[in-house]
Amino acid sequence: MKRRYSVLILLVVFALVAASCGDDSSDTTTTAGETTTTTAASGGETTTTAASGGETTTTAGEMMDIATDVGVDLEAGTIKVGLLADLSGPFAGLVNPIVAGQEAYWAALNAAGGINGLMVEPITRDTGYEAPRHISLYEELKEEVVAFSQSTGTPQTLAINEALQSDGVLAIPLTWYSGWTDPSINANLLHHGVPYCVEAMNAIEWLSGQMDIQTMAVASLGGDYGLDSTAGALMAAAELGIEVVYDGSGAITGAEALKPVSDAIVASGADLVFVTATSGTFGPIYQNAIAQGFDAAAWTGAFVTYSPAYLTSDFAEQFVGDWYGSAYLRPWGADTPGNAAVRDLMTAAGATQATSYYGEGVIEAQMIEEALRIAYDNGDMTQAGVLAAAKSITDLDFGGLAPNESYAGTPNEQLQRVSIIYNTSIENLAAGGDGIVMIEDSYVGTLAENFDFQQACYQL
């Protein structure tokens, strides 16, 4: 099922206007740009408001028969969704704004009338990026929520995947592991965004077309994040004829490993350095390398490696000249309806720092919203019904915030291949941006375009 993105944009605008006006006198929900219909809880009347804020008609009708089991209470008018989020672990710096973006989205949606009059209640639990805690919290929340709009971490999501399947519950992984497109893994999962390995292919191919790159050094964390990413980097190097002079895939194992990794990069003399790490591990590696006089043509790596903190560091000036990144989200300041809506939404929510990660939270929420709307239309808002609805989505439009997603066709057809290429700007950050300047929009290299997806690039 395809739904136009204008609904999201205008619901946000409506919610912001409604919040500023504070007028609770009307029972009518208005969304300019598209007609919405809300069935009265009593089964009496259905109120329909015209798209452009013009004519309103009221017709008698009977309440739809909607099946429910867990997380949807038609009498109370609520829908509960769960977030299993790393709010205190190694990825807390990016997950906290993602959760904030999702929660702000639900608040705005509810202010605009919710989903056919049903208010969405997000229930967030901090997993600390620990698999046992993730499992325990899943077992707790599965009796309360209709679906999980976030599950942080690949090992953590895989740890509950068998239970998701036996319980018939939907979850959106907050990772970009290429295995999420594999039907043997994703029966109850909804992938989105360009996977780590394809992101790496796009970044390296783009850079190889811009500068003379003969050699490459690779370093990463272990696990799916690091090794799925470096798998794509190594595939790209092989296809492009780039010699890998240092392969540190999985070599970033802790604080004690950072200097040895950095020293190995320096010793390699590589033209291009590809690092997939956290911000806390990349910074010392990069700083130690440049302190030794190492001067590569470029540095790149998975998007999560980047932090705006680099642009206020002692190495900011050199970093701006060295770093070229790829990502699936367009940056905070991008000129798209989706980005504008996120900026308005988060400004109204009181956000003080720009980050693209707010947009990821909005995307997760919109994916679940679409599944919930389809399930409502199907008359089945059970956990299994919402899962089935999610898997029927054929063209979900994020208004330019990120590439459209579809769950129709073969896994190879579903695989997201689109990236943006960016570099960084101290001036952009100082002006209230996230420090990211897009230099190539909607990039799909020939490697990504021709990549025949059969299974995850890195097998767990």
C-alpha cells in the first residue's frame, strides 16, 4: 500500500499550530492536503474534513469492527508501541536524539488527532545495549505493546528474533545490518536505510572517482556494525582495483587497541582510510595518526562514526579537509519537505542541538504509523495484524528526508542502495546545523547498483 507523505508534513504543521493556539473547542480534525476520516467511538457519526481546510461534511455510520489483542484499546482510545533503546550504553549519544525524535513525532501526531482518533503512547525502556536486558525488557513489554518501533542493536535484536516470530510481533531494528533484508532473518523485522556494506561501497566508489586512490587501510569495531561495513569496503576495493595495505577489520577491541590500530594505519601509508567505529574510538585513532604527520588523501567510514564534536576539537581544521562520509539520511539543513518538518517539529519540542538523528526517530515512527493505519483499514489491529500490514507496504515516502522504502518484491529488489555523500563544515555547525554539507545527493554507484543481494555481507 502506498501513502503520500503530505499527511506527515501537514499533521506536524497542524500540531504546531494547534499547540500555539491552544484551542480545544473543536471536535474536528483537519489535515490540509489530504482527507482523513475518524469514526466516532460511539459508532454514531463519521466526521470528514476537506483537504484544503474548506468544506466539512458529516455522515451517519457505524463503527468499524476492529480486531485487537495487545497494545490497542479502542475504548480508551490508545495504541501502545515499545522502544527497546540504548539510552546509556555505547550508542547512547545517537540513540537518545533518535528516541526524542520519535517521541516528538507521536506527540505532534496525537495533537493532530492521532490515528483515526486513537492516541499513540510510546513506552521506552533503556537496554544499555545489553542483550540479556534487551530480552528481559522485550518479555515485559510484549504483553503491553502492539509493536516495537525501535530495537537498538543487531545482537540484541537477533536475541529476541525467535521470540518475535513465535509471538507474531513486529519490530524495527535500529541498525543497518545488511542481514535485515534477508527473509530467513527478517520475518518479523522491518528494514530501512542503506545497509552498512552498501554504504561503504558507495563511499569508496565515489571517492575513487574524485581522487587518485591506489591503496586503502581498513579498521573497524567487531560485530555486525564494524564487520558488515568493512565487508563492503573490501568488496569495493577488490572491484575497483584498490590495494588493501592494512586490514584491521574488527581490530578496534577497546581503548588499548586504539593506538596500535592508528600506528598500523600510519605505517601502511594508505591513500584512503576507512574506519567504522564509535565517535569515542574514532577520535583517538584519527588524532594519533595526524599527530605523526600522516596525511591520507581522504578518510571515510560508516555514518555512525561521525560526530559534530570533531568540529569543535583540536583537530577540527584538518578533519574538515580529510573526512568524506556517506549516509542514508539527508542532513539537518537539507532543503526537503521532510527535513523542514523535522526541523519545525524538534524546534517546537525544544531541541537545542541540530542532529540528523532526530530524523531517524521520525522515520521509525512513520513506518509504524503506516503499518497501524493499514491495520486499522484492514480491521485487524492485533499484533499479527500490524505485522502483516507492515509487510504490505509498497512505497513509503519520507518527503526527501530519506529514500522511499518498499517491502514488495524480492529481497534484491527491496535492498536500499541510495546514499548521500557529504563533507563537514565548522561554519555550518556554528550557524546551528549539524556540521554536515551534502555534496552528492541520491548517489548509487555502479557497485551498489549491480550488487546481487543473496545474503548478509557479513554472516553473524
